Amino acid sequence: MPNLRELKVGDAEKLKPLFKILTGKEILIDDASLVADANAVCLVFEEGDELIGFGSLIIHKVPTKGEVARLEDIVIGDNNQGRGLGRALVLGLIEIAKQRKIKQINLTSNPMRVAAQKLYESVGFVKHNTDTFRMTF
């Protein structure tokens, strides 16, 4: 089983292939800022010299709910899917949220990602009928 660990400075280059799966383009990651941010918990799966999975728990305060979090950028490399790594990654992030006494975790998922949505539901997430709005600058 690959090693699940927190993101560290120097991981950015190894994350490029994973982030390309998510976005379809090469993304530059500021790993130092992520590591320094107490409200961004990033976990990676490492196997040998390669990073084969990534996920983040982003924590923020909401006036009516207190401290809440959301899962972002959950990805397992194409050659490593079906090994239970996505589940382990999500459960690891959920455990960190519980340890920090977070009251709620949110996430969004593309409807075409059927397997991912089944995973989220299997670990306790409930689908809500809300629309997502976005403004890009």
C-alpha cells in the first residue's frame, strides 16, 4: 500500500500529472503556501518516487455554521484507480476534520464522475439539491 502523508515543500513538480487529470492542463502549484496555510490540509499518496494521489481539506468560518470545511481536488492517478486509494484519502481527510472538531464538510462533484459520487455517498456524504454558481476573474 502506498504511503499517505501530508504535502511537503518540494512536491509541486510531482503533482503536475495529477492536477492535469483534474484540469486538462498543466497547473503550477505553490506547495510552500499550501504547507504554510493552517486552513489547507493537503494529503498525498506516495509510492516510490511518485505521487499517485492528492486531496485537500479547506477549512473556513461561516457566520451561521462556525468552522466548516470542503474537500477539493481529490484525484488518484489513472493507473492507480480501483485500489481503494480514493476511499482511504477521503477517510483520512474526514478524520482530520473530526479531530479539528469541524461541524460540516462540503464538496462538489461533476455529475459525470459517477464512481467518485458513489464513493462520497458510501462514506456518508448526502447529495443536496443546490445549484452551484461561479464567477471567474
